[in-house]
Amino acid sequence: MMEVLLNKLYEQNELTQEDIVYFLEHLTPEYQKRLFDLAVETRKKFYNKSVFMRGLIEFSNYCKQDCLYCGLRRSNPHVERYRLSESDILDCAEEGYNLGYRSFVLQSGEDFRFTEELMISIVTSIKSRFPDAAITLSIGERSEAFYRALYDAGTDRYLLRHETASRSLYESLHPGMSFDHRISCLHVLKDIGYQVGAGFMVGLPGQTHNHLAEDLLFLKELHPEMIGIGPFIPHSETPLKEAVGGTVQDTLVMIAMARLLVPDALMPATTAMGTLDPTGREKALRAGANVVMPNLSPPKVREKYALYENKICTGDEASHCRTCLEMRIIASGYEIELSRGDHCRVISPK
Ligand code: SAH
Ligand code: SF4
């Protein structure tokens, strides 16, 4: 049976929910290795050996939401909050540009002080200074009008993980937020024309194989350009501080399955993987991931952007991140790609 399922994953890029659950329950170390090898083969068909670099700028840790798992949640009084100014953000982009990056991700908590007007100004300035760079926003849920205005200002991509495709699990982790709204944001972003990133955490409290199968099938159905999958890492100042959290191994399996179900996706080897295991990101590359996100935030704020604790690379200069990641990528048998790194279906980027 496992042979049949592996073949179906590789040849047809699909499985039913029952099949995924069966597969996860019967996954031996040997099948796991085969799964990772097939994921790597599949990624090569679309992106060869390239690993795409995206410079990450964490520009505000203020957040109006209260996600139970996240260290930046509004009910955590121990966070020293910060906001970067527009000129700080431009300096980060400039540093990244000089290091060769042509893709920037601007991420923050849900901070409505960054109004539509201010975000348009930031995106417009980056685009006019660095017209050959792609801009991705990852700033949470906003209105359709906001998403449209930012797209018109030149934003290329938007990351908004669905976090979990199970309505009940979603609702238990996100007080005051709506599952339907999260999902509708993803559809709106897609309709507007953004390259969209969805994704989920592995090892959330109460998450079962059935939930993970739902996550994978949700991604298959949505067919986003980017998929971020990372382990949940409990934070000591949140209600989930006693939770067990996700493992590198379980996350690798999800990355490989997502690669086979959505073969042309751009998938990061996340910082959370590198935090749980010094070689976690390399392992992710060898399970089908093909993106890394070097940190470009000013070193003085990095520790304050603690979605989870003990995040790696908080003490490093941007240039150090570049060299360190480059070495890791090459040692894993891959090649660095510094271009915008559009999805392979995008023919003429904006
Ligand atoms: N506020 C925006 C973007 C910043 S959070 C948003 O929520 O969309 C970026 C991602 O960090 C979230 O999507 C979530 O999946 C992840 N995250 C938050 N807390 C985490 C934790 N404790 N462990 C692992 N990942 C976490
Ligand atoms: Fe805010 Fe994002 Fe953290 Fe939720 S996950 S509390 S929205 S920063």
C-alpha cells in the first residue's frame, strides 16, 4: 500500500485525505527517505538546484491580535515594542540590495499605525530606488481595498499563512479572529493578482494527522505560489508555554508532502527549523524546500521580534547571514539564486 501511495504522490501529485492519514501512520524511516528523495526530484523539475534568497525586514513588533502561540501577541506585556521608520526600512533594503538580494519581505505584527498611506509610501520608495527587486508583504489581515491599493503601488507578493485549515483548531488558537476571514483574504489576494503564500505550523496542541491532511489538501486546492511550513515553538510568555511543540522530523515530512502535492511551489526552509536544529534548514532543503530568508532587520531590534524564543541569527550582521547561508546552501548541494525569484508560472513580473 505504501508503495502505491508514494507512486501516486510522485506521479499524480495527489492523495485523498484517508490516504494521507494512512501514509502518515505507516511512515517508516525507509519510506521517509524515499519521500524526501522524491520531493527533491520534484523540486528539481521546476527550479533545478536553485535556492532563492529573500531578505527579511521585520519592521514592527506591535500587534493587535492575540494568537495563543505567538510571542508578539498583544497580551504579552514583556515585549519591548518597536517600529522602524520609513527611512530605517529603506536602509535595510539598501543593505540587502548591496548584498545582491533582489527580493524583500516586509513583515510585522498586525500594526495599523502602518496605514495604507504609509505602506504605499514605503513600497513606492523601495520600488523607485530598486526597481528590479520584488516586494513581499507579510502584515496580516487587511481590507480588500488595502490589498488592492498596495498591489497597485507595486507590491508583488503577499504571505499570509492559513495557520491551520481546521476551523475548530483555528478558532481555538485565535481569539477574536475569524477562520472565514483569513481564508477569504487568501482568495482576495489571489484574485487581485499577488503571488500568494499560505502555510501552516506543525505540532500545534491538539493537531492530529487528520488536521495535517486537511492542511495539505487545502494547499493543493488553493495552489498558492509560496508555501511556508514550520514547527510550532512554544513561547514562555504565552498561554501555550507548556505545549510540546512541533519536531523537525514531522515538519520535514510535511514539507516533502507539500512539495509533492503542489510541485511548483516556492517553499522556505524556515528560521524556526534552524532554531530547533542547527542543520534544520539544510534538512528542509533536502526534503523539498527551495527558499531561504536571511534577516535584514537592524541587529538592535532582532531579539525583540520574538514570535518564539531562541530565534537564531539575532546577533548577526546582514553580511554574515549572507555568507553563512551561502555556505549552508552550497554544502547541501544547491546553488544560490539572487534574482527576484518569481514563481515559475509568472511569465512577466510587474
Ligand atoms: N502578523 C503576521 C505576520 C507575522 S507572524 C501574521 O500573523 O500573518 C508570521 C508567522 O509566524 C505566523 O504566520 C505564524 O505561522 C508564525 N509563528 C508565530 N508564532 C510562532 C511560534 N510560536 N512558533 C512558530 N511559528 C510561529
Ligand atoms: Fe500578531 Fe502574527 Fe503573532 Fe498573530 S502570529 S499575534 S497576528 S504577529
